Amino acid sequence: MNAKVDKNAGKVAPSSMLVDVRKLLDAYVDLRPDPSEASQRVAFGTSGHRGSSFDRSFNEWHVLAISQAICDYRKQKGITGPLFIGIDTHALSRPAFESALEVLVANDVPVMVSAGDEYTPTPAVSHAILVYNRGRTEGLADGIVITPSHNPPDNGGFKYNPPNGGPAETDVTGWVQQRANALLEKQLEGVKRIDFATARHASIVQEHDYLTHYVDDLANIIDFDIIRHAGVHMAVDPLGGAGVHYWKPIAERYGIDLTVVSETVDPTFSFMTVDWDGKIRMDPSSPYAMQRLIGLKNDYDVAFACDTDHDRHGVVSRSSGLMQPNNYLSVLVDYLFRQRPHWSAQAGVGKTVVSTSLIDRVAKRLGRKLYEVPVGFKWFADGLFDGSLGFGCEESAGASLLRRDGRVWTTDKDGIVPALLSAEMTAREGKDPGQLYVELTQALGKPYSDRIEAPANAQQKAKLSKLSPDQLHSKELAGEKIEQVLDRAPGNNAAIGGIKVIAASGWFAARPSGTEEIYKIYAESFKDDAHLKALLDEAQKIVDAALGS
């Protein structure tokens, strides 16, 4: 449920909506940010710095400053191994890669670029870092992923993954952000840089075949034998993203029945159907954006898609169509902890505070510890790295998990593996994920959930992020006694950046987006739709009061 669904939602984008790529690229170079303007400074949200060159929020100077800051951070921390770098298919990703390489090589950082200039999914970068660092105690590698994830075509994004392979923690991004902004304020004084042609052919720049290394290793996390023997009929829509050329090699390498719906790469993403708010957004969990794949529901046993950097998944089952992320994640938790006997009995389940409470119930039934954290996949990186978490997930269809033998796979989100697991569970259980979800809710209760998204400027987002339990004066929520009001996550006591209010049969959480100029209200009821609506209505009043104060 959104503030207002655009008239174009679910339809192929009209030509008038498509970004002018030439102007976008010109703006990347020609427009310089004003660091005295908050919206034009480097700002790391839940997953890196993002923005548009048109708004002076993602321009050449940003990338040069961030790249130098990362070099300075590496030097300070004694990180001397290679830096693995990858890009997605957004128009701004290629020039940002060139800018970054100019700085990295000028600072004598050894860089691993993708062989043949292939696009590189986020999980492939995380995987490469971890494989390289395995068994090493010094000369460790780290990485950069140039992507704004599922954000609109005029956006660019830049994130740093330290040697643990996951998204950088707040203390790291805070340091890099502060250093980058200091460089912007000094007109890039202190930034080392050489021309791209020289940098690209430098001896410290080597090609790495991310695709082959990642695809060949997938057998250690997915049971392809059972998928192949069951003859599961699958389709995938890469949504024009970084994994566009990964799927055919996966199908060929493992002999599975997988049809790639489209291999089109178009920086305007003109093939997409428009999202709820009238923007083009490659979000595999949005029914508006996923119309092409939803239309194929009856043609395949299971179908799936990934967002632009392939760190999020969307699953379409024959029985139920596009599954809500929370629904599929609940099924995944239940399936994996039953079907991964080599995982440690102590390995827990990680989820964000705005993920479904059905996961809590699944974890309790499995006898597994629940680790509940704020929004942001960085909170799961250490647990996935050391195996104390078997699975970590966030409500926006982001997840990763351990290898079948219980060792680390990726510590960043991986959209490819959860997508393929929909086929593995269909093969093993003889039922698709939609049918398994129905069985799960019959046993543990059916959640009714929804999310409100509405525009919010920086000042409004700041207010919302500072909501505290003291500001909530009500004792009841939708007719039930309020049991808990949280502004810190139960798992690690880290600030939520908003508030979560919990009653016996439902809860809501309100927080600003870390990547877009919107706020989000999440609500879930284990009663019915009427109770859910009451939860959302009361939550909206609380947010309106906070933003109006």
C-alpha cells in the first residue's frame, strides 16, 4: 500500500520517461558537487553512496574523493592485498569505474578487474574476496562494487567491502565518508590520479574471471543434482542486470532446464514495467516491476529474477505467482535448516527488525537462535563469516547463507543463490515455494503484512530516524496492549534508526530509507486485513506527528 500508485505503474515505460544517457554522462563530468549542500556531499546509506549526476549527488568528484578515501583507509589499516572491483549495468557505473581505477592505480593499489569487461554481480565480488583471503592472515583483499542496486536508471552507486567480504560497517563508512567530504571541500587536493588508459594497462591491474569462479563454485551451495533429476522447468529474468551473462553458463555447467527470458542490456531499462511511484526501478519484489515474469507464471514450475547488481531475488511460483519477500524468506529458513545437515547446530537465523515475525516462529520451531538487527546487511557479515549464522536476510529480498558444508559463501547479499534454491526445494519437496508457504502458515499462523512508502526530504528523514520510545504516548496498538517499543535491535542493541512497536498479534516499524528520498512504514498482523489496516493507520498518525513537529 503506497501513498499514491502512479497511472503508469505496471506498464512498459513510455519513451518520455527514459533517461537521456548522453546528458547523464555529461553531467557526471561537467557538474561538480557543492560540499556546503548536504544533498551533494558523500553520504553512505545502508549500502554505499548513491545519487544522480543530474542532482550533483553522484558525479566524478564524488567517485574520485571516495576512491582516495578508500586508499587512505587501506593504508591506515594495513590492507595490502588486491582490491576486487565490479560494476553493474547502470549507465553511470562504467565512468565511475574508470574514475576509481585512475585513483586506485595512482595510489599503487593492486586491482582485480573483470575479465573481458564483464559486468559483475555483488555476490561475485564478495565471493572473490573471501576465496582469496581464505587461509591468509596478511596481504588481505577487499573490494568495491559500483552499483545503486535496484535504483532508477539515472542513479549511480559506490560501496566498499572490507576484507570480511561484506558491506562495510558504520565505523568504516563513517571514516571514508568524512575523509571523502574533506577532499571535496579542498577541491580534491590530496587526490592522486593518473589517466585511465595508463591505469588500465598498469602491471598492478589484473583480470579476474569472476563469472567462471563463481559459477563453478555454486555446486558447493546448491544441490543441482536433485534439480536436474527432478526436471524442474525454470525461467529467469536478469532484468538487464550484472548477472545477465551468468545464467546460461549456470544452466550449461549443471545441465538444468533453465530458460533465460532476456539478455538485453539497456542503460535506459526501457523494457521494464514502471514501479508503483512512476519510476523505473529494477526491483524483483515489486509486482509492478515484475509484470513480464509474472505473465509467465503458468509456463514454468518456478521462475525468478534478480535486481541490477543481482544481490536481491524475486520468486514466481506456479501456485501463487510473485511471492512477497518475507513469505519466501520464511520458507527458505524452514527449508535450509532442515536440509543442511552439515551446518552447526549452533548456527542461528539472522533477520532485520522489519522482516516478518513468521521467521521468529520458524526459528523457534527449529530450535535455532534468532539474531534480529537493524536494516542493513552489514550486520550479518561477521556471523556469516564465522558460521555463527547459517542464514541472514532482510525484508527487501536480500539474503545469503552458508555453503552446504557450513563454511562461508558470501558475506554480502546474493540474489542468485536464493533464486536457485526455489528450484532445489521444488525438486526435493515436490511442491513449489508457494505451496510450502501455505503449509508453513497453516502450522504457525498466517501473517498479513504491508508497507507504506512516501516521499520524505532529508530533514524529515532525520526527524523520523530519531523517533524514540518516549515520543510514543499510547498504551495500545490496534486494540491490544503494547508489549515492547524498540529503538534498538534485540540482537545486537544497535540503533534501528526509527522505531518498532510490538503487540501480541502484530507490530509496526517506521524508518527512513537509507538509499532513497522516502520513508517506510512496515506493519504485520497475525489476525486479518482489518487488523493490519488499523496497525498502518495508527503508525501513519505517529509518523505524521513526528514529521510535523
